[in-house]
Amino acid sequence: MADSFGLGFFKAQEATGTPLPLEGNVLITIADRDKHDIAESARRFRAMGFRVLATDGTRRFLAEDGIDAELILKVHEGRPHIVDSIKTRHQLIINTPHGSVSEMDDSYIRKNAVKYKIPYITTPAAATAAAIGIEARRSSATP
């Protein structure tokens, strides 16, 4: 129960056992078809002080929209790469499946998110809901 959609989403995520972080790092790697729908949530995360890391294509798209993001390599691009980063510093992952071309990267991301109990978001709508939820929780007096 919550007074707003955002706080309700935040609490629902807590109930899954992988609560949304209130600060830290967010990894964003988005399929081309979803790039235009991710800018709002990426902007919200940056405004809240989150460090945004993104794969090359996503990072370039975000930069064109005025959103700063640090480059993170895909597994086949060298090290340190996405999986290395997930193991050591991510509190939230936003990854929309890319299809068969990036199936291996998507699989590694998913498996490691589960292994390290990191919230893993797979749609732009859920990314926006997560950003709104974190904003609501941060401004709420309710623990």
C-alpha cells in the first residue's frame, strides 16, 4: 500500500527481495528499438545523482540527448566489461533484450544480476517506474 504509484512500485520491488537502490550506479544497455523511450528515466537517474554507465551505442544515444554516461564494454569487447562491473559496483541494471545478435551479452547480464541479487529491469516502462519509485521513496518520510 502506498499513496502514489512511485512509492507503490518501490515497495513492490522491495517485496521481490531485490529492492531498488536509493543511490549508486545504474547500468543501461538498451536495444535500438527502445532507445527513444529510455532518455526520461536516464535523465531522472542522473538528476538524482546516480552514476550512469552504458554500452557504446546506448552511451552515444544518451550523449546526443544531453545525458552523461560512462562507457562500459560488452563481454566480447575486452576487460573490464559488463560482468566485471556487475560483480563489483552496480546497484541497478536496465537491459532490454537485443535479440539473437546480443543474446550472449544479455544472458551474462541476466545471470549475473540474479547471482548478485541486483534489480534487473527489462523494459523502458519499468525503468521509468523505477526512477519514479526511487524519487518517491527518497522524498517520503515512510521507511
